[in-house]
Amino acid sequence: MSVWSALAIALAGVGAGTINAIVGSGTLLTFPTLLFFGINPLTANVSNNLGIVAGGVTGSWGYRHELTGQGPTLRRLMPLSLVGSVVGAALLLVLPSSAFDAIVPVLILLGVVLVVLGPRIQGRVRRGADEPQPRWHAPAMAVGVLLAGMYGGYFGAAQGVLLMGILSVLSSEPLQRLNGYKNVLTLVANLVAAVVFLLFAREHIDWLVVVLIAVGSFCGGIIGARIGRRFPPNVLRAIIVVIGVVAIVKLVWFP
């Protein structure tokens, strides 16, 4: 690997860490970059997953103020993301990639729609409801986080968009706090998938790629958290929609 290609991969890691902290879908930057430099797709996917964990750590830490006092909620949701990511990582190792190709763009589109319609759906649900939070929201959110974790363990691109769509509809918390939830839950999914790959797919790991993306995404997570926390809710929703649409276009027309 040349110095220039290594620098390009590291810079892609910075961009991915920044995007992931703000909304997610950073893999749509790093994964094509790795393919461009001739890295095998499976090796690129596995190595990228390991490297991007570093950005998840800094991105989650950057939102620690928004997550103050949210321990009970995170303790309820994190195991679901963990279980889902284990299943998703296992599916990656045993199923052909074509198994998920058709449904992934649909899931991302659903996430984008939920982000856009979240406030309106919340308002309609709450009007006429005696309770601040309808009882069905908790189990629905649990199922959504579990499924998003499965997707995250399998591939992970735009997992943040899916989670933000689910959370924005089913939670009454401010959008920035939900972004903090998203960062923690995607970190759990990526970390678990990384452990599975370390145990069962070591032959597909390119450690130089892992280090380059890890260093880049670590810095990007810090940048993204500082930038993202300053965005008003409507701006953050717009960014989520734009990145979600880009993800769909990339996966459907430029696989």
C-alpha cells in the first residue's frame, strides 16, 4: 500500500467518524474507498467494521452530556442491540450478500420516512392519549432496536439512519438526546460484530486498514460530536434525510 492510498483511507476514516457521530452511514464513505484501492469486499467490510469502532467510542463520549441520567433507558436498549448484532454478524459469515441486497435500501428508506414524519406521528398519537408515552411504544422500540442491531452486525451502513427513524417516532426525548442513544447503540452493534469477526474471520482482516480507519474515525468522532451537538433539530433531520437518500442511491445504482 502506497503512502497516498494509506492517507486517503485514513482521511476516509475521519469523514466516516464525523458522519457517524452526526447521523450514521460513515461506512458508505470508507467501504467504497477500500474497494477503490483493490481490497477484497469481504476483507474491506470486516476490516472497516473493526476500525470504525474507535470513532463510535469518541462519538458516544462526545454526547455524554445529552445522555446524563439516561442510564435506565440505555441499559434496556443496549442488550437488544447486542443480541441483534450477534445475529447479524453471524448471518454475514453464513449467508450470501445477495440475501440482504433487496431489503437494505427499503429499510433505509423507511428510516428516512420515519425521521421526517416522526414529530407529526408523535403528535397524532399523543392527542387524546391519557399517558405521556403510549404503552406500545416500549415494545415497538425494543423490536426496532433489535432489528437495527441485526442490520448493523451484518453491514452497518446507514444503521444510524434506521435507528434515528425508529427512535424519533417512538420516543419523546429531544432529537439530540436520541442522537446520543444512536451513537451508543451503533457502537454496541459494531463492537459485538468486531468481536465476532476477530473470533471467526481473522483471515479476512487487513490490520493496516484497521489501524488507518481506527485513527481516522477516532478523530472524526470527536469532530462530529462537536459539530452535531450544535445543530438545531430541523437541520439535523435534514442531514439525516440527505445522507439516507445518498445511501439508497449508492446501494441501488452504484453497488
